[in-house]
Amino acid sequence: MTTFSLKEIEGDLFSASDAFSMCHCVAADMRMGKGIAVKFRNKFGQLAQLQKQNVQPGGVAILQHQQRYIYNLVTKQSSWGKPTYQLLHSSLSAMRQHMLAHRVTKLALPRIGCGLDGLAWPKVKDMLVDIFEADAVELVVYNYVPVAQK
């Protein structure tokens, strides 16, 4: 019996429990200078380790952080470029292979590819379901809600 689930919640991705591995989109140049990538860079670092992996668009660069994995989905060549659905699909599939091989069953993620990268969330969400629905994984999508300024 497979128990796939995908749920969306409002909140800060970085508040996810350590039981969850995480993913986000990056460029092959590993600049991580904008958007949520900056938070990943600041929290998990290891940029040299990521650059050494020399992952091309459509692949995934992986860091292990304590008990979980941090998946850097390489969805474009350069940080100023834009990803394609095809490259995102390829990166997600590469991540899925690693997750299955390492028994990763919990993944926290932002609306990947949909912030600065401009992909449409309904299409990306359908893609996530297509790729993972046969697996016993729990995907939790964090919809970032900025804290209101007082």
C-alpha cells in the first residue's frame, strides 16, 4: 500500500521538523543570490561542496545535513536564466531516485520554481503528483506568508 500525500500549509519552510529533507531550485552556477536560495545558502552553506558536484541543469546537487538531505534542484544554467518545466521534471526525477535509494519519505519544499523563476504552481503541483504518487512519501509545501510589519 502506498501512502502518497501532498499538502500545502502556510508558514516558514525553515520551521519544518528535522525529520523532513528539503529541496529548492538553483542554477548550475550555484550563486544562490536571490529569493529563498539565499536562506538555504545561509542556513546550510557548503557552497564549495555543491560546486564540486558540478551538476548540470536537470540534475540535483545533494548535501547531507545531520539526519536529512538538502536537495538543490539544478533547473537552469545560470542564476539570471529561467528554468523550463522539462528541466524541473528532470531534476525532480533525479531527486526521487535518491530519495527512494536512501529511504527518504518526508520532504518539505517551497512552491518550487514558482517564485522568482516564474513557473505556474498548478502545473508544478501536477508534476509533483505525477512523479511521486506511486511512492510512500509525504510532501509538505510551505506557502510563505510574510509577517505583517507593525
